[in-house]
Amino acid sequence: MAESNDYILKVSNLTVKLQNQVILDNISFNVKKGTTLAILGPNGAGKSVLFRTLLNLIPHTGTIEWTEKVKIGYVPQNVAISDVPMSVKEFLSMGDKVDFERALSMVRLNDKSVLNKRLGVLSGGQLRRILIAWALNDKPNVLLLDEPTTGVDMDSEEPIYLMLNDIKKTQKITTFLITHNIHLVQEYADNLLALNKCVTFYGRSEEIAKPSAQRIIYGEPVCVETLKGEA
């Protein structure tokens, strides 16, 4: 049984209502330090709302308990930068002092000339890597990634996940990952939280390979009770 200090986050009975509609209903789960939690569910299930709630940006009931000295990096799904007249170097400079060589190396961008390019001309893969580099600039111990391969072609998706997996291990970061890619969940996540406003599945990520689990996750929402510390 895991000790209490093994966990970086404990969520209990979390409920979010927006404009009198229930978006998240009685969500409970725990996350161990140094692990990756994948979050799956259909569109409108409340996945991105969960992230914003964990960042304390949305009113809620229930409890969200982060461990002490938590520092969170966040990569949103959609970032409107196409018309921003800003170079990569200027973008990465918005924050603490930046070691540009380290920032590019961590996200496996070896061509330093990318620093002088405008954000709007980057490829989808380059942009996602720069957003991840920016989120890592403050040396977080938690990283929230909302569909980190949005706008990336299929051949470039897995290299980004390989990169994120290496960052998790070398930087000892706990990762929260919203994705729709079942294969990537199996390969790169430790645990799986499936949402459809309520929790429909919570357990080990390899369970997603079972057709019965996929029916639960993507079928009609059936709420399940989650045991604290179960996953």
C-alpha cells in the first residue's frame, strides 16, 4: 500500500458547475509522484475543464490537494499564435531567465536558427515542442498536457511522446496527459482516468487494450466509484 507522501495529488468529490450545468460530477482520484496519468473520454466529457480546475481557474466543490512545493507547467490544446509577431526567442523569454540551448535540447530541436523564426511560420511539430519548452522553463515538477500533439501529423506524434517520456524520467516530472490515442496511452501512461462528466474508469493504463474497457470509456456514461490510492 502506498504511503500518503507517495502522492503528488489527491482529488476527492470534485464537482464543477458552469451556467447551472454539471460539467464534472463527483470526481475522485489520486496521482503518485513521477507517474503519467492519461485522461480519456469523448468530446465534451470535461477533460480540459478538469485541467483548468486543477489550476484553480474554475470554481468547484470538493477538494484538490497538491503536495507541498508543487510547481505546475501547462501546455493548452489550442494556442492562437498565427498572427502574433513574435519570434521563438522572444516567446521563450517570457518568464525567468532562459538557457535557450537547454530549452531546445530538452524538446529535441537541434537547429538553433528556429529561435529567430516567428511562431506563425513553425510547423505543427515545432510549435508543440516550443510550447512544451516554454512550459518547462520554470522547472516544474508537474506537467499538464492537453492533447500535446494537436496540429501534428501522425508520423510526428510518437516522437513527441518519446520526448515527453524521457523528460518525465530525467526531470522527475509527474505528467497529466489528455489524449484520444489509445496506443499512446498503453505505451506511455502508467494509469488511466476516463471521464464522461463523471469517472467511468480509473486504473492501470494497460486495461485500455480490453474491448470491455473501451466500451465503458466511449459508450454510455456509467459512473464508477473510485477507491483512494487504487491506481
